[in-house]
Amino acid sequence: MEFRVIKRCKSSKARLGEIVTDHGRLETPVFMPVGTAGAIKGISPEEAKDAGVEIILANTYHLYLRPGHELIEKLGGLHRFMNWSGPILTDSGGFQTLSLSKLRTISADGVTFRSHLDGSTHFLGPETVMEIQRTLGADIIMTLDECAPFGADPDYVHDSVKLTEQWARRCLEERKDNGQALFCVVQGGIYPKLREMSARGLVSMGFDGYALGGLSVGEDKHTRENIIRLTRKFLPEEKPVYLMGVGTTEDIIASVKMGVDMFDCVMPTRNARNGTLFTHKGKLIIKNAQYTDDSSPIEEGCGCYTCSNYSRAYLRHLFLSREILAYRLNTIHNLYYYAKLMSGIGQAIREDRLAEFSHDFYRGEAESL
């Protein structure tokens, strides 16, 4: 993987960048839709590409359980398996130490999970997750980390930071010279000193990129922004910075201004399946009665497939009828919206008008309230 900064913003820490992988080039800032099990829920890879998606996130833990990384390797790797020709990033399974906390036990060696599928027991250590990600063939892979729960006391988070650092070192030692970029995960909860300790320790090892984990798990927006701003200061300027699991449009714009390059979140796809659609004037709840006979598209001027062909009235009918097509069409629109948002941010950085772009965005949101 190669990363270079193309343009720096004059009014903030934002930057326009480029990542080049064996499966293509992408421009940063970039948003990665979540395809946990090797698929973005509701749509095909071709539809994702047409909606402007450049890179997909998949999950090591879930693909290991089903269908199995060895099977995926046998069938040509994850790109061929899911018919996606663009870059893929795989999460190591570190977030599952939080999301599946009732089904796991953590030790210095790694994490023992009780499968949520059939109750079977599985051990994932740094060496294991590196081997799984190698066989999956993702372009960007992640070190194993522990995502401490929100509200954990400083002593617990301190131990979690040290464990995450130890696991990152073991992942680095296990790395193969196969072209995969290896990112580590900065932890430390809401504690500034621990975030600094985590960042400094990981930077000293030298990774291809740095992720900020353990955020958007319960903390308030002000605290989250303070932690991002503080942690970003300790990360190298020549490497991409990835904010994990944070995906509101407001958080994305604010974080780009603090120097973040990459984002992922289930928000656009999950909201689509719940009937919430994103527009430049705020969220549109498609089930609302006001759209019963509305012949207009979700958003006038939107170039997505959904808005080019279907009315709000039809989308409301599909959603209330629980037709699968509703989830597909809604997802296409939301992913297109996010892709256009990111390209708009990038263009604003290129033209030195990010402050104006941000002002116009928030003004549109406010006018919709």
C-alpha cells in the first residue's frame, strides 16, 4: 500500500490523500461501508460500485466462523469469493471483544470465543488473526486489539492498552511480505493520558496506518471529539488515520477537520433497512404518511439509481409492505449520499473551501429541523 497527501487544508488539519493498493486507488477522506460477512446487506457489489463505494470493510471473526477462511482461500480469496474487484479492509475481530463480551474470555495469549452460531469454542490470538487475514487476502488488515467497554475504570483501560500493544507487536512479528498493509488500533478509552500512551507505544513500532478504536461506544460528542483531536496529535502525518465505527455525517466532517482520513460505520445501511434516508436537508423517514402520494424522488437532483427511477410514494409502499426491494433501493441511495458527501469534502479541501462546505452543510441540516 502507498499513501500520499495531495493537498492540505489551510483552515484545519484536513487533508486530501491517495491510497494505492493492489486492487486499485482510492481518494481520502473515504467512507467504507460495512460488509461484515463479505457482503453489504441488501445490495450487490456491482450496485455498491455504481453508488460510488471504493472500499469495503469485512470482518475476520465472522468470516472465520462462516464460511471459514480456508474455504475462501481455496476459492480464490475474498475478492473473488464476493466478486469485489476494489480494495478490502478486514477488521481483526477486536471489536467483538466488546460486542460479544458475554461470549468471550480474554487472556494474555488472545481471546477465546464461544460461537454465537452453535456454541463451539474458538481461540483467536494475534498470530491466528494474522493468518486468517492473510488467507482472506484483504488489502488492509488490522492488528488484534481489546476494545474496552465505555465506563471502564482507568486501571482496566490501562491494562487493556498494554495488552493491545503486546498483541500489536506480535501481529507485526507475524507479518508476511505479501503486500498487505497492516494498521494498528489506538485504544485508551476516554482517558487522555492512556490515549497518548497507546499512540506513542504503537507509533514507535512503525505501522502502515493508525486506527482510533473504542469510540462511539457511549461517550458524548464533546468527549469523543476531544479524544480524537488529542490522539491525532501523536500520530505520524505521513500515514493514513482511520476512525473506527464513527459514521454520522456531522462526526465525519468534524473528524476530517482534525486530520482523519478513513471511516466505517453501519449507519447508512442500517438506517436504510429501517426506512431512514439521508438527504442534504436532513433525514427522511419514508414510512411517514406525508409520502403516501408523493411522486418526487427521495431528493431532487440526486443521481443515484433509486432517485433516478422511483418515487417516495413507491418506496413508502415497498417499505410498509416489507418488500426486500425496499431495503435494496434505500441502501443504494444512502450509500450514494455518503459517497457524494466524501467526494464533496475532498473537492472542498482541494479548492480551499472546506469551511464554506461545512457551513453550508450544517445550515442545510438546521433548516430541516
